[in-house]
Amino acid sequence: MRVVSNVTCPVCGSLCDDIELIVENNHVTKVRNACAVGEAKFLAFADPKHRRVKPLIRKNGELVEASLDEAIRRTAKILAEASYPLLYGWSCTSTEAIRVGLELAEEVGGVADNTSTVCHGPSILSIQNVGFSSCTLGQIRHRADLVIYWGCNPWSAHPRHLERYTTFTEGRFQKSIWIRYLTKLRALIGKKKAQRAAELASPRKEVISKPERTFSLPPTLTAKQRKMIVVDVRKTRSAEIADYFLQVKPNMDYELLQALRMLVFDRELDLDEVAGIPIELLEEVTDVMVGCRFGILFFGLGLTMSSAKVRNIDAGISLVRDLNKKTKFTIMPMRGHFNVTGANVAFTWQTGYPYAVDFSQGFPQYNPGETSAVDILARGDSDAALIVASDPVAHFPKRAVKNLVENPLIVIDPQVTPTSLMADIVIPSAFVGIEAEGTAYRMDRVPLPLKKVVEPPATCLPDEVILQRILKEVRKLKGGKAA
Amino acid sequence: MTSLLIKNGFVFDPLNGVKGEKMDIAIENGKIVEKINEREAKIIDASGMIVMPGGVDIHSHIAGAKVNSGRLLRPEDHFKDVEPKTPITRSGVGYSIPSTFTTGYRYARMGYTTVMDPAMPPLKARHTHEEFNDTPIIDKAAYPLLGDCWFVLEYLKKNRIEECAAYVAWMLKATKGYAIKIVNPGGLEAWGFGRNVRNIDDPVPNFGITPREIIRGLCKVNKLLNLPHTIHVHTNNLGKPGNYINTLETMRCVEDLVENGKPAIHITHCQFSAFAGDDWRTFDSGAEAIAKYVNAHSHVTLDMGQIIFTETTTMTADGPFQFILYELSGNKWVNSDVETETSAGIVPFQYKRKSFVHAMQWSIAMELALLIQDPWKIFLTTDHPNAGPFTHYPRVISWLISRKAREKILERINRKAQRKSLVPTIDREYSLYEIAVITRAGQSKALGLKNKGHLGVGADADIAIYNLNPETLDLAQKPKTVRKAFERAAYTIKDGNITVKNGEVVSTPSGRTFWVNVEAPQAEIEISKKLQQKFGEYYTVKYENYPVPEHYLAIPASINVKAEVQ
């Protein structure tokens, strides 16, 4: 038995690096510090139910086991012969692998795109429009006295975000609000119990109105403590612990953001409500925002993928930028996959562009909407695809998936996914962050090392090595042609 | 390629006192040697050409978090400037913030072989090194930003210089860094809450220490550790009218720490710190006062930060300054604060000939370079990409070499700036020898790079050959020819390999990454214990995950120094 500490968790963009693993006989048997999602991955990643360890090649419509050499040779041949191959995925692997992937994409004159194309792509377009006032997560821990979560639900999606980086952390200039939260929670539970008792006691089943959360100022807000605001279309777990919850009408985030911008500049709004929220409350929230010492706005796919998309983020970033004229304010996207940020970072340093990079002319070209994966597939332009550490079949629109599976499809992934089941060649790889080391970037672009904790099955190589071998094979094929 | 002989070139090797004499240079196994067997060597005929050591750049933002955010911010910067893939080179894009491969190739094409990235946020050091690994041909190193680290501020506040030195040594090792970079000391910490410090004696909020104490403290630390370079300072109040007084004060504040007249401080991109006047209307040049001071003192080196009239991308760790620039220009603005350590900002910017302030800035940098008599004290930079992309260095060389070229620029700039500029009154024209000093020899000396910047026996065989004949050509009359020659080196030799021929990249070896390894074993153990205790309180990453291991660097080259602390 051995204990491996300070492991970086390869699940979400929070990239918690304090995980402790107990390893016995090359198996993780116990996980400390991780959230439920992280623990599940560490304990069950090797479960044969979602994992194949041998390469597969489709022959006569059936996926049959093959040797790694054959799989790599065939992959190289498909990529080298394709006129416009798509190399997609990258968000769940190391930057080391992504670097090789880009070299491969360049070599075969294909398109390299990563999953931000269907998540925070609009955020990136917005940054390119208006800029970006941000910081690392520690800055929030030490300084932020106002935390806003907009269109995201960290309690469920980034479970340790609150405790490690924001509301519940203890920083140099800012105390945690744990105790306040616990008191509140206890009071809430007490109230519920009393209510249930009352329900049971009353002979007739009267409808006892639940204590609606009204738009009144919670008493804690008068205290000089960290405040939390949640803006969402539904009351999430995160919203329950917030000081303010603004329930925005679906697809009206843009109006709400612009209204806040106007209020920040003391313009009067001749309206009763905006996006379903009374104007008095908005004025109050604006005062909280202007009056804070250091504010942060986290936003998730609720903002990037609802109607208005990129314009939402434009407005969000502009709001934050405007607030900087009055106080200190920052903004940060809640990135999903553990290295989607790293994919953007590595794409950018090699090609100048963060995603949707087209090498077909021999140099990087970037025009999301034209050179992005979904659009290429929907138009039916690509004639082969290499998917690395991603599952587009489960996530792309039907038309795009149709084209994807009709052409040669190669998957490099440690897991069995809908995409790998539809593939022509499957090369199972080692789980980066558990069976292979590498580098990943946290949502605030802080790079962290991924550890190798256990040995991968003998047939599963790291993504980086597989890609290098494919690249070598492609070069051999191309060189042969030239000679 | 094991041996090479460069024959009959006019050699400029200032560190060895060679001033354009015709000589042969012999190379074996990547080093310069006394003699080689001519029959076995590949011969490069350099007759009618000048031979210089490979260029050294002391300050150029080429890699890391901030540079990459700049790339991401500006697709419009890349669209018009692309580098297609060739059988030898990788593809990429320019212009003001080129992708990593392109950066390496473009430096090599100009005959540069060593480049220093001057602003590495320690927490994101890994990122800088990842990009270095993808930056071919050139050798590089990075300066970690240490002037606003909480540990530094706290040690210096308590006047614990030795502990601070141990911490800095630990940081250089952890980040694989090269020198102490100080940016707007105290101002970046204040920027954490949207504030700034006003001058060198304005205390830092919440820490009760002044920028003066930070600069002096780190200067002492630098000396204790025997670091190869001096402290590398971006002054307070950068980019504000009247700041030259603060700059003079900054240089003065370490006067008493000087030993044997050795340099003790490097003021970087001095142009931005040499503004006189009370506001933008009364804006004026403070270059003369600074030049006067520098001429009279031996403990200061500067680099120019020459303005180029073009569209570029400004990026510094000076968050508050970048915010001011955003407010001035209204352009898109990126801010990125790093916990416990530093901040950063990015704003695209266009320097216009017809703008009074921009034209004056052009003049200020020229005045600095022309009024400071000793070329070993001032180096050619554009603070890439802040004052202009590094690809414009040849243009700056042509301005320095030729009065005629300067006059041509002056004719087209803002009238008011024309009247105020001192440049028309200066006759000085740089010689090729002086150019060799400000573009390689001086920089490598200031950096303490023993095997760079010269062509003596034992030096790294990093050599640039330019197709320029000083015997037949009146350089001052032909600035365009000079510029073109320096834009496309006839040959760039890196570690004995021919990497560029006639301005085209012909091979792409990887370059080294230098880092300074301070040997102070006892101090290291003690400090790491203390850091471990505090680390969780200060950072959101684990102590064990913070340092960059050496195997992370493609070709690590540690420079070992012995510290005076044990």
C-alpha cells in the first residue's frame, strides 16, 4: 500500500491539486479530499464496463481486436490520404499531447478544433471583441468580498469551487462565510422540521405555503462580509446558499446585463422590472456591486449557450470593465473539462488562435463558424476525423454526427463512448492524470502537473506517445510519396 | 556539422576589442576554437560581409501567460501576417505577438540567438517553459516577477535580507528563472484592490513598505546571491508625464550599494520612464537629465524601449498602467492578476507619427541612445511588443547609424514634437562597433552570460553574418541598405549549426533554457521549511506542485552561482 499525495484531479476545470490516493496492487482503493465526481473517477476509471484495453478496427462492420501497430498504421494512412481531415477533442488530455496533435494536424493539412467550440467558444469570441479583466483563483480567495455566479451551478458542477477558491475560503484580506452559512443551514433545517411537524399535527391537509424566498435584504448583508449572488433561470443548490438570487427569465440575460450596466452608470431605468426581476432589487444589487472592494463574476454555459450567446458575454465583460472605473472587478468563465483551458492555451501559442484552426492552406487560419468542427461536419466538408479524448457523437447535432460517422472515424480515448462505438479505429489510451503524467491548465490558466499514479495496461499508451507514432507514420507515408 | 570556418569577414567582437578587422573564425563542436583543420571544415566565405556574435536581447516578451493572452486577444493581428509551413519549419502567425515557432525563426533571421523574456509570473512559470520548448533555434531565459511577492514584501519589511535572499534563490530554482524582475514595485500589490503607488516613497497599502525599500532590499539580495544579472527594474509611474524624476530617484536609491563601480541596477525600457512635463499637454522629454545622470555614474544600465510607428500590442505586468492605457485609448483591455505575486495587463495600441506624445516618445528613446556616451550602458530594445515588434530592430539600427535616416522620420512626425525634439541637434552616428555593443556584447555582459555575445575561444558558436561591406559603403548615407542587411542575416549560426542562410531558415535545432542555480544548501532547507508552512495560506496550489522540475525544460542549462548566504 502506498499513499500518493498532492495529486491533481483530472475531472473539472477547478483542478484541485490536494487529492490523496491510497494505491494497492496498482489500484486506487481510497480517495481523500476529492468531491464525489473526482472520487468516482479515481475509483472506477479502470472498470472494464467502460473501458477496452485493446485497439479495435472495424472489419465487415464489426469492431474486432487488432494490434496497436496495425491501428496506428491504418490511422496514419487514413489521415495522410484525407484531403480535409478533422482532428477534434483535446480537452481531456495533457498539453504535451495537444502539442503533438497540432503538429499532426499541420502535417496532414487538416483542421484542429477543441471542445470549447461547443462550450466557451462564445466567451473566447467575446474576449477577442472586448477584452477580459481577470485574475487567478487565489486572488478571489484573498480579496473578493463579492462573488457572483451567473448561469452556472458550482455546487453541483464544480463541487469544491466554493470551498477552495471563493465564498467559503479564508484569505488574507477576506474571511470565510462558512459559519454564517452553517447557521443559515441549521435554521433552514429547523424550520423545515417544524413545518413538517405542523403538517402532521394538522388534521386537515392544509396547504401550508412554503417560505418563499422573497426579494428582501437578508440581515447578513448589512455585515461587512463576503456576499454571494447567483443569477440563474432556476433555483439551483448554489442559489440556495446565496445572499441574492436573481431568477432571470430564460434567454433574457442580455437585457439584465445591459440594465445593470446602465445602473452602474447611474442611469435611471423607467421600468418596473427587467428579465423578470424588479428594478428595486437590481438597484440594490448594483449598489452591492459598486460598493464592493473586489468583485468577481463567474459565468457558465447558462450565459454562453443561451440566446444571444456571444453578445451575452460581451455585455458581461463590458459590465465588469465598467465596474473597474468604480472599484476592482474581475470575470472568469467556469471551464468544464479539466484541460479545456490548456487546449486553448496550447492552440494559441502554436498557432495564434485558441480553437477552430484550419491548416489546409499550410498556415493557421481561424474563422469560427467556418473552420469550427460542427460547421465543417454539418457542411459535409471533412473526409476523415480523428477524435482525441472527447465524445462528439453524444454532443454534436445530428447532421454533424451523420457526416462524422459516414467518413473514416478514428478515436483515441481511454473510455468507451458513443463515439468510440461508432468508430472505424479505436486506440485505447492511458488515463492522463492517473496512468500518465502531463500538464493541465486550471480555469484561471494556472498550469498544474498531472501525476502518474498507477501503471496503465500494457496495451494502453499515453495520448502523446500514440500521436507521436501516428505522426511518424504519416511522415513516412508522405515522404514515400515525394520520393 | 562539426567544424566550420568563416573566412575573411570584417569581425566586430567588442568584448575582445575587435573592431572590424578582417579575420577568420573557426568553429568546432558548437564552440569557437583557435584553429581547425581547414580541409575537413565547411568554409563560409564572408568576404565583404560583417561578422558579429549572435544577437542578444535583454528584454523581449516572447513567451508565457501574458504573451499568450495577447495572442488570443488579437486574431486581427495575425490575419495579415502568416508563416506557411515548409519542409523544415512549422507554420505560424505574426505580427506583434508571433506564435512560438515564428518567434524563433524571426529572431534567427535577424541574426539573434539569445532572447530573455523579462516577465514571468512565478505561479505560471510552467507555461513560460512550455512555450520556450516550442520556440526553436534561440537560447532563452525568463525573469520571475519578484517585486510584489508577499514573501519578499514581508521579509524586506522585517529587514530580513538573508532570508529574503534564500527565498529568492528558492524562487529562481522553483521557476527556473534567471534574474530578479521588479515591476512597479508595490504598485502591483496595490492593484489587487485597484490602487497604485504614486512614487518611490509611497507606502504599499496593507504592507507598510515603500517601493524604495523593495528596490534596495532586492538589490542587496541580488548582491548576496551573486546573480549574473543585476535587478531588472520597470519603474513606478511608468508611462506618466513627469516620471523621469522618479526614475532618477530609483537609480539614485541604490548608489550606496555599489561595489567597485559594478552595475547594480538595470532600468528597462527607459523611454517609458523618461517623461517630463505635468500632463499630456505639457509633455516633454526627460531623456537629457537621465542621460546626464547615466553618463556620470557607472552602476546603471538601461535599455531603450524604442517606439516604432506601427500598430502593436502593449503588455506588461504593470496592471495599473495598462488600465490607464485602456482608459486613454478605449481599446480592448485584458487584466490578469496573479495571487500573492503580481498582475498583468494587455492593450492593443497604435503609435502614430502625427500624435504629439507618440512622436515625443520616439524622440525620447533616440535621445537616450544618442546622449548616453557609453554604448555599454544602453541597449537596443523595443520592449517587444510594447513599443513595437522586435522585427523592427534593423530599422532602429539604421536610425542610430544614420543621421539622414533620423531626419527622414523627423520630417514626418508631429510638428510640435519636431520643435521640441533634441534629435535634430545631435550629430552622433553609431559605428558598427557600437551597434555590436548595444545589440549583443553589452547585453550579454550585463546578463553575465559568459559564453555569449563574443567570439573569443571557448564562446558558444552563435554567430551572425550580415551582407554589409563597411569598406565600400558609406553606411550613414545608405540607411536602407543597413536595415535590409540586418533584417535578413546572410548566415545565422547557432551552436555551430547554420540555421539561417540568406534570410531563410535552413535548420531548426532547439535552443537552451538558462536558469540560475544558487548554491546555498543550508539556507535552502531552512527556507523551504518556512515556505511549506505558509504556502497553503498564501496559494491555491500545493507547495509540492509549485516548482517546475528541470526535466520540464527541453534543453536546460543551469548557471551555478555561489551565494554569500550559506
